[in-house]
Amino acid sequence: MNTVIQTVSGGFIPGVISIILIYGLMKKEDVYSHFIKGSTEGLMTAVEIIPYILAIFIAIDIFKSSGALLFLQNLLEPFFDFLGIPPELFPMIAMKPVSGSGSLAILEKLIEECGPDSYEARAGCVMLGSSETIFYTLAVYFGATAVKKGRYTLFAGMAAYVSGAAAAVILCKYI
């Protein structure tokens, strides 16, 4: 079974490229010109969203380096204690809406400290896999599409994130 999967996955990308080329030749299209045009548009989109992504990464670094994350953790610790959420999960809960790679690093540290089968590690894994980096996604999508008014997007995204994090904490505690 494993060799079948390796064979299929090894030929997948060349197969897709071949299908695109054959389709273009059948339609008598200049595939190369379309590729160059699409590449140019992709690069222009990337250049347009770089400032938004850079702003998010700078904000993340300021949040972590200034001690604001630790301050917020200490401030909300009584609330988390009341809800039965271990304090080890707070950095993960705070970082996931902002940075996927930052929350992955926090999860790695959490697994090293608490163990891979611990409640904290399991809840962190569920949070990481079942939630979105809201601020990063908003910066990329709104930057690429030049949306000026997000209306309720941030509120809806944060409500969904809080619901997902709560579900992860509850499910991992009782399952």
C-alpha cells in the first residue's frame, strides 16, 4: 500500500502539468503565454500583500518581546483557573489567531514540557489543527483584494476561534 501511495504521489505533479499542457494543445492555446501572464499576476499579488504580512510579523514580535504576552497571561490567569484551563495553554490560545508558525513553536515547547500525551499537549494540538490564524488571514486576503471595511469579519473570526478553542479544551479534557 505504501509503495502505491509513493508511486501515485511521485507522479501527481508531472501528471497535472501534462494534463494542462495536453488540454492547452487541444484547445490550440499558447500555454506558455498564459503561464507567463499568470506568473506575473501572482508576483504582483505577492508584492501587494507583503506590507500587510510584514506588519503582522512586526506586531507579533512586539507582542512577544515587550512582555505583553506574559502580562496578559498573568492578568487572565484567575479567569483561566476559574474555567479550569491550565496556564500552560494560554500562550497557545493567545498566539494562534495571530501566527501559525509562532503557535507551532509554542506547541513544540508545550509538548517538551508537559509530554506528548498530556492534556495540555492534546488540547494544543487540537487548537492548532482546528483553528485559523485570523489576523494573518485577514491581512493577506484583505490586502490582496484591497478591502477597506471588514465589517464583522474580525468579530466573526474571533467568535469562531474562541468557540473552537473552548471545544478543544473541553473535548480533550473529557475524551
